Amino acid sequence: MTVGIPIRRLWPEPSTQPLDDAALTALYGRADKPRLRMNFVASLDGAVTVDGYSAGLSGEPDKRVFGLLRMVCDALVVAAGTLRHEGYRAVRLNERRRAWRRANGLAEYPTLVVVSGSLDLDPAQAAFADAPTRPVVLTHADADPPPGLTDVADVLRCGAERVDLAAGLAELHRRGLTQLLCEGGPHLFGALTAADLVDELCLTVSPLLAGPGPGRITAGDAAPPRHLPLRHVLAAEDGVLLLRHARP
């Protein structure tokens, strides 16, 4: 079934037929080994936000793929700052997507994983308090959780004075969470890139010039360039491009 604005494949193997959800799911499907996939939206001139939020760059095609990426992952990884700023709610899926997960031997909902060095988190935020699956918080040994956080989330300490992302991902893999989808923010993306942990980037390019001011999809300390080959290019009829880059 194709819904809303049609999405077609430009490369490889261009097709004039719109992609239904089954075809899109096949293009963005699960891997046979652990994978960390990043998902971002940016303007033509590289902005990660409009008026301070990513929602100004996102449209129906991006949201459609966004939902499918959540459907196929084991865990959704997000930085605490992005969780707070974007006002994350509980990670829930509609019945059709839950049915797909059940049919593929997955839990009905992906696990929310929050990366936080300071543990400046509100246990009453819906992302925790209303979560259908108990969230996980990755932090370090020196961080003190606020009252109530351990009642609504598992707090995993990885690293002494800062979060050891490699150790954190290894712990998630040990728990069976091997297909990881990260939605940012830019500093987490930069740190994961510096640690050479990024396997894939799904980037939506919005046909919009945001102008100077907003930051890029990545931020933080300088790191060596990482080659990430192009795997497919999709285009929606509203001018949005959907790019997928991944390691061999």
C-alpha cells in the first residue's frame, strides 16, 4: 500500500513505480549483524533545524521512513539533550507496525536508550513515565541519578568520568539489542563518529535553504574522516531526497 506523497527509487535500478511500505521496509531492513544506524534530516545548505527544531525540515515522506526505521530497530538511541529539547514522548508504534514486529520475532516496541553524562533527566517525562518498554540510560560512574529515575529506567554505567560509547553499545548488544537506531543529536553523532561506531546514515535532504545560523547534523571534537558508501537514493514528489549510506 502506498500512502500520501509517492516515493520512488532513483538509484540504483531507477523505478517509476511508487514504493509501498513493504518495498521501503526491504530497503531499510534489519542486518544480519550488529549495526548502528543514524537517522537525520537536513536542509540543502546543511542546517539541522529551522527555528530551533528539526520538525521544520521534516515532511510526510521523511516521517514515513522515520516510522519504518523505528519499526525495524531493536532500540532507539538518543542523547539526553535531544530528548529534552525535542520533547520526546514514549516510543510507541501503531498496530500494523507492532504486528510486523511480532511476525518477525521482535518485541512489540523498541527500547528507548538515552545517553546522558549528567543524568539531567526528568523521570516524569512521558518518554520514561509512559514507556511501554522499560528504557535504558547509558551514563558513567561519576553521575548521580535524580530521584525516581531508577524506578522508570535501567541505568547502565559505562566509563569512569564520561560515557564510554563503545562499552555502552557492547552492553546493549549483550542484552540482545543489536539493531540500533540513533536519532541524535549532533554531539552524540560526532562522538559516535569519532569512536568509529557509525555503520550507516539515513539522511533526508529537505528542499529548503535555511540560511545561516543553525548547526550541522554533527558537532563536537574533530575526528578522522570516515568513508560511508552510498547505497540508495529515493525521491519523493515534494522534492525530498532520501539517502542511505552504509559500510560494506
